[in-house]
Amino acid sequence: MNIVHASPSDFDPAREVVINREQREDAGDVDALVMAAFGPGRFAKTAERLREKSALIAGFTIRDEHQALIGSVRLWAVRSGEAKAAFLGPIAVAKTIRSTGLGGQLVARCIEEARRMELDGILLIGDPPYFERFGFQPAPKAVFGGPVNPARVMWLPLNGVSPDGAVLPVS
């Protein structure tokens, strides 16, 4: 399925969206949406190196009324010290409908999934002002195997365990 970018008039942010579990047949659309959102520069990032080696534990998608993919997010299996965690990202939303709340709905769905899986928490590299509203906090003891701005490393604790040490992929 090809991505058809929704125009702002095609998407009503007030309508209820359906967040679906990503299916195998969604992979091409998800890859295209992520590429459109982040470009090829994403392949140079430390987060991408971690994702390449980690098992995908969940993915979620949102499609518009024409079945075009307009939002996606994935969770990857990682650990840091004793913490069994999910690494969240990337979150991608079609350019024409960013800032409509879809990204936040995808993050909330990831949090729900991590709780269901009884993980210790969710780790990510992202914008603190955006993620703090979900309860994410700085994770200064989580160490990535490549360049990362430590101020952007965040953790959502789901119990008393915190990331402490190298962030490692779990396959």
C-alpha cells in the first residue's frame, strides 16, 4: 500500500482515531512514513543503531478514512542494568497533520502496552518538554553506545527499577 498524504482538510483532530497493532503488511508504509518524517539522516543516529539490533516488541499505526498511514510508532526490547525496558521510537506523523495530537495518542498507547507487558519502563531519546507531560524524566545513568545528547535521554518508570548502565539491545 502506498502512502497518500492527508491534507489538513482531510483529517479532523477532534474525531476519534483507531490505533491498530502494526501488522507485517504495514512495514513498507511505516518505513515510508518514517523516511518522510526524518529523512535519510536518521540512519546515522545512535538510536537507529540500537533499533537495528533490538527485537521489535510492538508497533502501532493510525490510518485515515482512506486507509493511508498517517501515524506510527514502535517499541524495541532493551535493557540497562537491571531494567527490562522498551525503547520507544521513532514516532512518525504525516507532515500535513502534525500538532493534532496523534503523536501523543501513539505515546499513550505505547505506555499502555509497556504496562501490559510488565516492563520496568520506557526509554527514549527525545524532546523533554514534549515527553515530560507523559511522566518521562531524565535518565542520566542510561548510557548509549554512541553520541547522544544526555539531556534528551528520558525514562518513564513503571515500577521502582531504573536504567543504570549501558543500554543494550535484546534480540
